Amino acid sequence: MVLDVLVDDAQRCATAGAREKKGGEPACGLTAKENRPTQEKFHCVGCGHLAHADTVGAINVLRAGLARREAKPA
């Protein structure tokens, strides 16, 4: 039973992570297709921020998780 809960939590995190990675540029928030000139490169056309795309995705997932943790239940 405990294992079922852990697996369910892991699946929800993985699904949410895939959605949250598309959160746009961490500093200015701009979401544009042009921000990803290659699969691994992220270069914001709005503010010029340059980083590895996985780093930007990880930052967006972290921020989304922290926001959910701080959110009050309905």
C-alpha cells in the first residue's frame, strides 16, 4: 500500500514536470518558440538570457513545485 502511494506520487510529479518545463524564460517569463533555436540551447528573444534548455526546464519545474507547496488547499 505504501509503495502504491509512492508510485502514484512519482507518476504525478513526472506528468507535472513535463507540463511545467514549458513555463518560459525564468527571468522575464517570455514563452516563445524562438527561445529554443536547438533542442539543447535556450536563448530568450526577449531578454537575451542564454542557458542549457534542461537548466531552464529544471528551474521552471522547481518554481512550480514551490508555488504548489505554498498554495493553500481549496
